Amino acid sequence: MERDLIRPGSSMAIIHDVHATGKILCAMMNLLEPTGISPKDITAIVVAEFPVHRGRQMLREQGFGAVNVHSLLTYGSA
């Protein structure tokens, strides 16, 4: 992907299979950070989420708490 393909102020959707610990979404956010996209303009759509692993908490701790996470399936609870 070219460096200037994503413009600051753009909105983006990330499609992810499983959201558990949050490490993959945090890695994606770290890759997108230099583009100037704000976490509030990013929506993560995940097929399955396992809240017991506290992935949303990790996003908040890493400064990405504004990312809007939508889960199709949620297994268990935190």
C-alpha cells in the first residue's frame, strides 16, 4: 500500500475474524497512526469476540479506546 493512500480525516473499516486479546487490532492501529486517521473514525467489524480476554480494555490502555468495535457474535462476558 502506498504511504499517502489514506488521507487524514478519512474514515475506515477494519474487518477482523476474532477479537480476543486486542493485540491484532492494536497492531493495526499502530500501522494506521502515521496516516493521521483518528481512532474515532475507525470502525472494527469482528466476526467473533471473546470479552473474557479483555481486548477492548487493551485498546483503551493503548490509547485506541475511541475505535468503534462491532461484533457479530460475542462468546461469554468480561
